[in-house]
Amino acid sequence: KTQENVAVLMDRTPSLIIVMLAIFKIGAVFVPINPKYPNERIQFVVDDSRAQYLIVNTTDRLGDQFGGKYIELSPDWKSLPQSQSRIPFPATNLQQIAYMIYT
């Protein structure tokens, strides 16, 4: 099975670190996108990385081209109910890609 790419369009905050670690934990590829990039660059990175998901902390910068392909991380994410059940995470190995950086 191939890894899924998760693009993250968030400011540098503690929440970004939590999201990054969660992406690593599930064995997906972390694709950070600087929110200061122009819209065309953001679109290019999302398209070129073939990101299955885009995690954002605000949808202000998203245009119609993202059409439901994003997950908005609510500012009050800490108040979400905690699940008591344990979900097994996929097995990972040293040959898997951890992140994809566009410069």
C-alpha cells in the first residue's frame, strides 16, 4: 500500500507540531505549506504532491479549487471529546517517506 500525502497549511504554532506528529504517527507523508505563499504556489504544492488531505487552521486562503479536500482544525480542538477506544496504527518501516519539502 502506498502512503497518503497530507498537506498542512498552518501558521507555526504548537498546533502545527501536534498535527505533524499525528501525521507521522499514522504513517502518512507530511507536506508543509507556508501560508504566506501566493495562492498559485499553494495550489501547485497541493497538486504536485498529490495530497489526499489538506489540513488548515483557517479557510480564508482557500478558493473553490479545494472543493471539500480540506480539514479545518478548529481553534477549540482541545474541547473535542476524547475517544476511550484504541485504534491500531499502521505498521511503519525505515524505507517510508516522512515528509516532502518544496523549496
